[in-house]
Amino acid sequence: MRLPEIIRKVIGNAMGVTKKRLVKLLGNTYFYADIDERRLRCDTVELLVYIRSHIDPDNDEHEVWKWVVPVCESVLACTISLPVPFYELPLKYAVRERLLTPEFEKVLAEFSLTISGSPREVYEEIVIDGVRHAYVEFEE
């Protein structure tokens, strides 16, 4: 069994059971105003497990422990305002310049998409009383 599957089993049967949910879109963007909090918890745990097992806090050239770990801990403690705007996420420069390992970049990307309310698929916009919405898959 792969690590992400183990994490999802520990947290609950997160992946596999999804349901379309009507979510509001933020202003004139394509970001969601609501995020999939169950998926975010899973992505957060997966990211923390990766960081703790692959990044030495004493030899952390990209300061992952300084910038990413506190965000993850805030998510798990439910003390962070969601969604987090994409431009406020840590390590944007390192990602853009491809300074991170492909494995870490993949785990970080999943987390970043979820916490920012970024769409993973094309959706159809629905306007209700002048407000843009979309049906999006959320984990049950």
C-alpha cells in the first residue's frame, strides 16, 4: 500500500467517495470561495509526512520548515482563514525555478491547489442572482 493510501485510510475514507457540490467562485477569478476541507486535511498530512521524512531541518536550503510547516500546522489546528490566496503560498520562487525535487513539488502542488481553492478540472459556470458558481467534486 502506498503512503498516500495509508494516510487517507488513517484520516478516513477520504478519496473514493466524492459528491458534486455547488460552490461560489471568488470575484472575477476561477478560484473557489469554499474549499474541500477533507481533502485539504489529507493533503496536509501527506505533505507533513513527506517533509518530516525527506527534509532535514538542519539542512533546509529552501526554508521549508520555516515557511511550509507552520501553514500545515495551522490547517490541522483549524486556525487559518481559507482559502489562502495562491499568491500568498510559500515557496513560489523555488517552484517556479524548479529548485525542488519532483517528488516534493508534486506533494506541494496538491496541497497548494487544495488550500487555494484552485480548480483541478474545467467546470461550467452557473450564475445565481448575479453571483458565479460551479459544481465541483468534493470528498465526502
